[in-house]
Amino acid sequence: MLIFTGYLAVTISYSAAVKNKNYILSIIEKRNGITSKAGVGSTSKLTNRSDATVYVNFGTLETINLFLRGSSYKQQGTCGEGVGDAKDVQWYGVKDIYKDKNAISISKNNASVYVDKVKIDNRNKNDKYYYCFAKININNRQNGSINPPAAYYRVRLFYALELPVVSSLVFTIDGKTDIIETPSRCEIAELRPSGINC
């Protein structure tokens, strides 16, 4: 009975993690990279019913965080190095998608979402993160090119086997986007090549 319950728990957790991973990859592809706008500037309203307004002028990270919060995603894990990663791939981890109840603040003219991302290195590679991401450039454009080089993005999420008798076992699930020929010029500063201005 314990084996069957464990199998069922892992299957359910795994399928939810796959769904979340695929949705996150599609967000990155639709936005041509990893941006963080926080609703600055003119805000597009998707819906306006009484006092419920949905804003669409968020960047990639804000959209991912909102999606994971709405999915009740709470699992955390360590990012470390990925399987098959080149040595120079830099991972970033998102430490908190549930900062506080004011993590999403909506005012008359704009909306903002708290995003706490951390560059992962030897000092913090064993810390816990909600999800991790990396950008892998696949070609070098000539100096003076006004566009960033083509790239794809790696994403890592976590799921767990949680049984009353067994301590929680955390597993990772990785995915990567299709190649994005021209990533957004307005990516977060950490991923934007030097000399490329938003």
C-alpha cells in the first residue's frame, strides 16, 4: 500500500511540475527572453470588472511568479550545475515568489510584482530557490551588431515525494526553450550583452 501511495504521489507531483515547466517555457518564448518590467509605463488592461483589473504589462519574471502563485506552487530546491551545461553557463535562482501579501501592488496607473532573483555561484549554490533559469547564447554576432545573439533558455523547477513515514524527497525537472533568434533588447540586465540598450 505504501509503494502504491508513493507512486501515486510522485506521479501527481511530476505531472504538475511538467505542466508548470511547459507553461514557463512558453512564457519565455512568447516574450523573447527573460524581462522584468514590473508594469512600468502605460499599462494595458485585459479585464476590468468592478475593482478586479488584470494587467498585461508585466515582464517574463513577473508573469512566471504570478502563474506559480496561482498554481499554489511551493516547492523549493537547489540549482547547482545542470547536466550537460557548459562550464560558463550562469544560473539564476528566484528566492521568493511569495514575498508578502503586497508582492502584487496595483495602483491607478500601474502594477508591480516583487521579483527576487539571485546569481548562483559557489557561495549560494546549495541555497533553496523556487525555480532557476539560465541563458545560453548560441552564436556570436559581429561587434557593432545592434541585436543580441540568438539564445535558448534553461529552466529548472522542483517536485517532491511527501509521505507521512518518509522524509520529503525533492526532485528536479529541467526544460529548455526553442532557439530564440532575436532575444528581447529589454532583458534583465544580467542577461543582456554589454552594449545592448533597452
